[in-house]
Amino acid sequence: MRFVETCVFTGLVRGETRRGELRTTTTLEYEAYQPMAEEKMRQVADEIRARWPSVEGIALVQRVGQLDPGTPTVLIACTAAHRDTGVFDAAR
């Protein structure tokens, strides 16, 4: 049996943002031009592979549509044979 280390980064819609005064978010609407978004995601995956060649698997997900606070917006998952080979940095 082969074991694999998996590291996952998830971005969430913030309910509150403080840059100066406090701002409350009730909902966000994400839109994307699909061909451009998919090309950008391929570019990100290629950059991960080039910088961390030990990363074996990469999954990228970007949500679109109406999202409420606490909802995941983006997910990046990377796998590698060992955790000390850059898999944490790659997912970040």
C-alpha cells in the first residue's frame, strides 16, 4: 500500500472585513469567463509543477455564483509522497 500526503487550501467568503472601517458582507457574486478561468488555473498548476516537482497531484476548484459568508470560494489540493517535499507551500 502506498501512502500519499495531501495538503488542502480553502478560501472562504469573509463575513467581515476590516481595512479601515469594519465592512459586513451579506453575499458575494462570483462570475468568470470560463475559457480564461480554466487557462489561469492551468497556469497555476504548471507553476506548482515547475516549482515543486515532487508534487504528484493537483486539484483546483473556483466557485462561481452567489456565495454567502463562510462558503468556500476556492480549493487547492496538492499531493506528494512526503510532507517535507513542498506540498504545504504548493497548496498555499
